[in-house]
Amino acid sequence: EVMEGSARVMKQLMLCTGRRSPLCRRGRRTLSMSEDPFGHEGQAESYAVYRPKYTGEIFERISQFVDSGKAGRGTAVDVGTGSGQVAVPLREALRFDSVIGVDRSAEQLSHAQKAGGVEYIAGDAYRLPVGDETASLLTIAQTMHWLNLPL
């Protein structure tokens, strides 16, 4: 049942977003900020339930990066946060003072995991809704394919 649910979610997520893909039949396309790629009924909810969680290894690597002095544990900003799969562990496991999860999909954010010290904001990855020098760490996990980047 979980596998069937995951396959259904993945089929729903197959939108062309400017990347070349054999799954994309519509050619190059960039979603506008008014389009919510997870706005179809049940889609964001299913994503939150069936989206695989990240392993501890990724958070261990982030911790090593921070511990090396390359970043502090003040505010982390998670771009493309989805339902908070990275935002919440940044706060709870890695003990950042606060975490801001940013996602263009208000529907995704409505299903995001709740945790003290984690704030979710609907916003654009190209114009982050946070002040300059706010973040001591910025993460982007499994989001690059949604961005309009040169091929």
C-alpha cells in the first residue's frame, strides 16, 4: 500500500519545470509563482505521508560542516522545504536556534511538520523572504529540479 501511494505521488509530481526529461512531453516550461505544483486535491497531503525521510547521514554531514566553523547554529533557512523533512531535523537534531522553511507551495506548507522554533513561509527561491545575513546555514534538498537553472 505504501509503495502504491508513493508511485501515485511520484506520478502526480512529474511536472516539467525547465529540465530535459523523458517524462516531460510538454517541452521546456517554468512554473510561475502563481502556480502551485502541489495544489491538486490530496497531492500535498500524500507527499507529506509517502515522501521518504532523509537518513541520519545527511544531517551528520551538515553537523560536521557546522562544527568545522564554516557555519553557526543560529538560523537555518531550508529552501524548497516541502513538508519539512529537513527543516524539523535541523531544529530538533542539529539544534539550530531557529529554522525558516521556505516553499512556493502554500498547500505543501499546510501539511508541513510542526515543531517549536520552525517557521514556514510561502516564498520564492529566487527572492527569499528573509533579510540579508539572516541565515547561518542555507539548505536546498531535492529542490534543484524545480528551479529554472541552465542545463
